[in-house]
Amino acid sequence: MKQKLHVKTGDQVQVLSGREKGKRGKIVQVSLKERKVIIEKVNLSKKHLKPRQQGAVGSIVDVESPMYASKVMLVCPKCSKPTRIAHGFDENGKKMRKCKHCDNLF
């Protein structure tokens, strides 16, 4: 059976719980198997990099860590409110996502 999530890559989302609560960002990557998402500039952690060549120096970089998809809510592009999605049909009969606040199809 094909697994689905309520968000896709490129969606604008808002974090609902945890230390990053209230932050918004764009989804960079989705893992269906783990049911996790990686959000741009949210849930950053430090990663220590070893020097790869002789004479090079190591460094510490910030990387985005994955978080469970259940902790994020989709943000409507029209009214910019976090919303649960409904499903509607456009004029061509194609199934699309719909905002529960403003009935905008996206």
C-alpha cells in the first residue's frame, strides 16, 4: 500500500510543537518511510566535519534535522494561515487541496 503524507516537497509549513514551535519554512525533503520532513532553516543542529585533505581544517556546520510530519501544518498560500486541508475539484475535474479557511484551491 502506498503511504501518503498531508505535505509535499516545496510546501510552506508551520511547526506546531517542540522547541521550534511557531516557525515557518519550506519543506526541502520528505521521507515517507520514516514519516519525517526536513524544513529549510528549522530544527538546526551542529555537525562536526573532519578535514578530508592533508593541511585542511575541520569545521562545524548547521544542518537541518528531520522532524515528524505530524508536528507540522500546511500554510495556505492565499490567506497565510495554518490549515488542515480539504479536497476539492478544479474546473477540469482534477482533485486538488483546499484551504478550510478561505476555500482556496492549491
